[in-house]
Amino acid sequence: MNLNVMSVLYALMIFVPLELMQNVYRIARLTGWEIGTVNILIGFTLMVDMIGGSMLLYYLTNKWQANFWTMILWFPYFVLFICIYAKLFPITYGGDTPNPVTGLLAIGGLIAYPFYILILNVVARANRGE
């Protein structure tokens, strides 16, 4: 159970920033804010997510002694979140489609993310004394 909770948290930690990045135009259109304002808020949310999420996951990794399976098990939950989000909030307005560069950033982030999980697990294990 702890492993699944950790995997869901890891998946949410990357799902939220990626969806915010891909929905900049939608957020700007629905709120009436300028795109620059939306980008600043998304950047702030990304920093809070990374710092706060890292601290939470580090604490939970130490407490629950999570193992390296979280490097793999976050991905099915991430795909599940993407599918649910796509079904609940489909793009119905053509102006809401994200830039192609956003997809490249998402791919780069998804490739680097397992290494981030590995580093977090290694640091947590080293501080536990294993």
C-alpha cells in the first residue's frame, strides 16, 4: 500500500506541472489573464511543487522505507491521470492547443524524472543508514 501511495504522489508531482504547461492558453482564455501572468503563476506553482513535493516524498521515503520500484510504478498512474484528464477536459477550442515545444519539454521531463526519483531514493536511504 505504501509503495502505491508513493507512486501516486510521484505521478501527481509530474502530472500537475505538465498539465499546467500544456494548458497555458486555456487558462489564459478562461481567466482573462495575460499569457505572461499565467506563465509566471505556472512557474511559481512548478517551484512550489518541486520543493514541497521533494520534501514530502523524502520524508515519506524515510518513514515508509520505500524502495526503487517507485522509479517504475509512477508511470502507470501518470498515464491513468492523463487519460482521466483528457476525458474530463477535452480540447474543444482550437486556440487551446499547446505549442509543439511544450511537447518536447514534456518528453525531456519524463525522461529525466526516473533519475530524479532515483536520486531522491538514494539520498533518503543514505540518511537512513542503509
